[in-house]
Amino acid sequence: MLKTESETTRRSYYFVAGLLAILVCVALGICVVLLDSTGVVDANLTTIRQASLASKSDSELIQDLGSEQGTDDGLSGEIVKRGARMVPLLVKLKGDQRPYWRVDLGHHLSAQAVTLPHPNAKPGETVTVEVAALYLVCAIYHNTSEFAQSPYLTDLTIPPTKRQARNYPNLVSRAWESVDPWSKELQNTSIDELRRRQLDPLRGSDVAFW
């Protein structure tokens, strides 16, 4: 009798253990499927966003720079991709003090945080549409939106240890004093020629993006 009860208990234990193992495997399989599905959905959304941007006109992309609905939709990448023809439109944004709500400018591995607009922002701490335009002009020249760590200007006349990443009005003005004539020169030549001659849009301004 004891032997029969022992065998019955052991069999019941194995049955329960096996059932639990099956349930765990099923749960893991569902998780894997869900993860795979999420990856597919994200990829599809990215493709849809890229297609939407590609269908927009140059002027529509420029208008989107001032949109308060900042999203990681690849806007800056599309502008850089279109190249030199976007420069005249970007230059027209000079003086545009609307806040730039996106965080897509700068290197994706940068440790420099980009501050979104808020009531207590310090001077030069946020990015305006005109600064975004300056950054994109430079990005078109460098053929990448990751040519700098962040969309913040710094003063090259100050010793490196004392420099700050801030979009102070005087730095923005100095940047435009260089970009304006550079953009006019671009009208008479090609972007490839300016690259060959190493004529950076900010050359001679003693400012650079951080």
C-alpha cells in the first residue's frame, strides 16, 4: 500500500512538473512572437514615415521645422539627403525665434543633452528654428547630420577649458555673418567644389557647433 501511494505521488509530481514546463515554453514562445511583432511594427512605421517625408515638397519640409509636434520622423535626415538645393530655403529662416521641438540634431551617441523649450530655460539653452537652420546648412556641407555632437554653438576664441555649448545671440549672429556669403557663393558653384576647397559654412566666424 505504501509503495503504491509513493509511486502515485511521484507520478503526480512528474505530471505537474511536466505541465509547468509546457506552460513556461508556451509563455516564452508568445513573448518571442510579441517581440518579433513589435520589431516588425516599428520597421513598418519607420518606412511609412520615410515615405511620407519623401513625398513632401522642399518648402513643406522647411515648414515642418517650426512644427510644435516634434517627432523622431527623420526630418533632418531628409533635408540633408536633398542636399544643396535646400540651402536657400534654410537661409530664409534667419531670425526665426520659434523653438525647435525635435531632438534629431547632433550625434546619436552624444553625451550632450538637448534641452527642449520650457519657461525657465537659461539664455542660449534651447534650440531655435534659425539655429536648426544653421546646423542643417552645415550638415548639408558635411553630408551628414551627425557632423557635430549637438546643435549648440561654441566660441572658438575662448580657451577650450572655458568654452560652453550655448546658442548665445552673439554667436548666432557671427555664424550668420559667415553662412550668408557662403550661401551666395554656393549659387555660383557646386557643393562638391566648396568641399574640395574646404570652404566650411562657418569658416572665419570663430564659432562652431559643439
